[in-house]
Amino acid sequence: MSNYKKVNAELTTITRDTAKLELKTGNLYEAISVIGKRANQVAGSMKEELTGKLEEFGSHSDSLEEVFENREQIEISRHYEKLPKPSAIAYEEFMTDQLTFIGGPEPVVEKEK
């Protein structure tokens, strides 16, 4: 299992200070872009992990009894539902400098003549 549960990310939606985000990169758009890309990576990783665990329980013939008896599958699903959202994980990684990224080119400043 990944370290998603160990991240101190918020479990609920909260308001973020955009000024703090902008301080990290000097560009608010770039900061949000980096967090969004990392959130997509985390979401993909979580989905692969969950799918792999649920495939162990997969059967091609679903009957009503099998659905109610598979408590282990329900517990795995509940575990993933309790995890922080991928965007919250990515935000926390970004703000605590656990996320490395390569910034875009520096803006060119024209000199006055």
C-alpha cells in the first residue's frame, strides 16, 4: 500500500491562500498546473492500486449472495474512500517541498533604451 494515508493532507475541502501558492513559483498559474499534474499522477496510482486489489475478488458470475458476502472487498473500498483526495495530497506535497518540478523558462525582461 502506498503512503497516501501518511500524508497530512486535509480530508475535507478547505479554502487555500493563493498568495502562498504564488510565492512557491512566482506564478500562480504554474503552481496550480504543477499541483494539477501531480494530482493526476496520484489519482492514477491510487486507481491502479485499488483495481489490482479488487481484481483478486473478481468473478465473472455475480449473484446476489456473493455481493453481500464479500466483506473484504467492501473494507478495501472503504479504506480508499477515507483517503484524502488526490488534489489535497498533491497540494500538501507541493507546500511541504516534497514535490520537485522543473519550472518554465525565466521571463525575458527588455532593457529600456
